[in-house]
Amino acid sequence: MKTGLWLLATAIIFGAFGAHGLQASVTPERLETWDTADRYHVWISLFLLAIARTSFQTSDWVYRLVVVGLLVFSGSLYLLVLFDTPLLGAITPIGGVLMITGIVTTASTFRSFD
């Protein structure tokens, strides 16, 4: 739960920074990239909070996949915008695959009353 809350707090901080601190210094396309990074940052934070609030147990390995995926995905996009280094965009899909793998693994082990 703590990790989800910390990640959500940083997503809000990064979102505010993007909206107020970057507008004058980056192109609209780069701002859109920042927004994409922040949007996924929020969604994954909420996913972690949702999992923490249920009785559902997931392995530490799956949890780490999602967190590392978020750090690679959003982190590479944040750095791409801050340092105007398009090569970092090549790393982004790796983070996406890690997040998806963690979420799909969680979904496949989730037991419900379907």
C-alpha cells in the first residue's frame, strides 16, 4: 500500500510540474509525452492501491514487475522530455511489457465469483 501511495503522490507532483513548470520550456508534443508518462504513473499507482485494498495476494515478483515497469516506462518518458533525448523512447516499450506482464499475471491468478 505504501508504494502505491508514494507513487501516486509523485505522479501528482510530476503532473503539476508538467502543467506549470514545463509549459514554457518544451514543445506541445513533449508536453503530451510528459502527460502520457504521468497518466500511466497514476494508473499503475491506482492499480497497486486497488490490489492492496483487497484480500487478493499477489507474489512479490509480480508486484516488482509492475513497479519496475512503471519506473522504466514513465521514467524513460520523463527523462526524454527533460533532456530532449529521443533515444530514451526506445526503452519505454520494455517498461510497458513489464507492466502488462505483471497485470496479466495478476489477472490470471485472481479468483473471483464469476
